[in-house]
Amino acid sequence: MEYSLFPFIAKKIVSLFLMPLSWWFIGLTLGLWYLYRNRIRRAKIALTLSLFWIILISYAPFANLLIAPLENYYPPLQVRNIPKDIKYIFILGGDINARTWEIMRLYNKIPNIKIITSGRSIVKRISEAKETEMRLISCGIPKEDIIMNESPRDTQEEVEALKELIGTKPFILVTSAYHMPRSMLLFKSKGLNPIPAPTDLKVEDTDWILSPPSLTQLRKTEIAWHEYIGLVWTLLKKNLSNIRIDSTI
């Protein structure tokens, strides 16, 4: 399946400008602009707000406040709860290191299961699907038990590609816990039947109120913010689609 490049790039650019770090950079730039134009009062306000914002989004309690509801939405998958007719495990492209362990756990407990890897790389010469396949083979999974799909560039395209591959057959969906709510919404909106197997939890017991701001916490805030933007966009598209359908009836 081939996908148009322009909508993908446009979506990424718009998303970039909505991210917390971009807001900080815009505020900092505005403050410096006011400063060089000798508008000292406005410069102080802009720079002070920028400093407050970067501290806030790098602070563990704030980052956890954003990401914890996403991670706790679906519980870890217990093997005893998996239907007996499951034939596929689907791993979304992304953090291979964190997601591979969940794949290995499930693969070794479910007989006759096939693993579907997915994802195209924009910057690397090797696709995420291929990279995941290589990692799984190195962990002892036979190549014949792995199906690759190297075309999709994001979750939306992965949903469409998987529907072409397996239709509406139930499957286990493995992705990071923070990404699972949006992924489930996307897959179900297309009539697929995923069983969530969240992994790669970001909230840690060592995060506490006196933890200093850090790049790790900033990254968690960015991840959670991105997911909430994605959820809002997905819900908007779903509602707009329903409106168009109703208007044609």
C-alpha cells in the first residue's frame, strides 16, 4: 500500500507547533525580541513565563499527572484472558527495546502465534518493521513466525495496512502503555478487534515531589501531550465522519 507524503508531513509540522517545548521556544524568542527592542517590561513578562513553563513541563509530578491516565487506562494483559483462537500479535512501530520484551513474553505462552512487525523509517536506511524482525530473530523467534509490513509511517497507516492483511480477525496489540488509548480508538474505529497488551511504562516510583526538573520528565510531558493531541484529532475526525454519513442518509 502506498501513502501520500504531503498529509503526513503537514500533520507532523502542525503537531510540532502545538508541543510544549515549541511553546517555550516561541515565548523565549518573543522575550528576546522585546529585549532587543528595549521593551523591557514585555521582555521580562515573556522571559519569566518561558522560564516558569520550561520548569513546569520538566517537573516529575506535572509529567506524571499528564501521562499516568494514559498508562493506567488498560491493565497489563494476562495470558489466561486471551481467547484461544488468537493467531496474531501486532507490534506497532516505535520503541523496539521496550516492546520486544512483551512480545517475547506472549510468544512463549501462546502456541502457533504469528508476529506482525510494522513501520517505515523516515531517517534510517532500515525500516522499523525490519529492525524489529531482526531483534526478534536475535531473541530466538523463527523468521517464519514473523510477518513484516514496511509501508506505514504512523499509527493511522498501520491500522489501514493491518486491516488489509488480517481483516477483522482478533489480534493482540502491543504498544507503549501511553500510546494504547489512541491506538485502540484508531483500530476500533476501522472495525478491527484488538486485544490491548500495554508495555513500556514511563511513570516510576522514584518520581516524587522534590525531584528536580530533568530532560527525562520533559520527554514524558512531550509524549503525553502528543498523545492527547492525537486523541483529540482522532475523535474530531470520527465525529466529522459520522456527520458526513448522517448527511448522506
